[in-house]
Amino acid sequence: MSYNIRIKNRQRRFKLNLKGIEALTAWVLEKEGCRGGEVSFLFLNNDRIRGLNRQFLGRDYPTDVLSYPQNEGEDGELQPWFLGDVVISTEQVARQAPAYGQNVEDEFSLCLIHGILHLLGYRDYPPASRRAMKKQEETLLKKWKRKRQWSLIRS
């Protein structure tokens, strides 16, 4: 299977392992039965993701992950191989990890998985969809942690 994974790092707090991010992304896509496609990632700080959250969702606060599926809606069939964009604030991931009982590495992996699942059609609402998505995230994270061969993020 062929995956095109594009990564732009616009934050300075953490050193990212791009090969590890690519490996996790390809692994999740494969586990979800995706036969190929393109995903792009953008890593930002809280100020920059707050602006995107305000612009696109009307929420004036930083968030951990935003996903922009590109294969939905009336234009979704134009480039079905382009799954979409995932934007992650590494600053927010680090801030929320202790509150969720996670280390930064696992919280970062979980946010990547969450963003990818959104591109594949998983939703946070209604509550039944949210529960199904959360269950799949936890299953994938648990399997990835057993398989993991490298760190994705370092402070």
C-alpha cells in the first residue's frame, strides 16, 4: 500500500521524529483498511491553532487537534486519494497529557490517531459515534504502544 504523508513543523517546543510519525500514520491507515492515500500534518503552537479553531469552528481557544477531511461533501470525489489535513498543537498536547493521565508521547500518539480517524469518517458526535471513536482510538493506541519502535516526540 502506498501512502503519501506530508509533514510541516511550525512549532519549536518539541523535536519531532518524522519517520516515526509517518510509520504511525501508515500503520493506522493500514489497520483501518485504507488502501492508499495522502495525509498532511501541520504541527503548531497554541497561538496558531487557536486562530484556526476560531476561524473554522468559531471557538476562541487552543485545541489539541483539528482535522479537515478532504474526501467528503460535493467535491470529495475529485481527489478521493487525498484524505485530508491534520493540525496538532504540540504545546496543547504537552499541557493536557498529565490531566488525562498520559505521558506526552502517548498523548501525542493518541492525537495523531484521533486526527487520522476523523479523516476516515469517524465522528465525535452523536454520543454513540463518539464512544465508538474513543474505543477505536484506545484499541489502536494500545496496539501501537506494544509495537512502537521509536519515540515520536522529544522535549
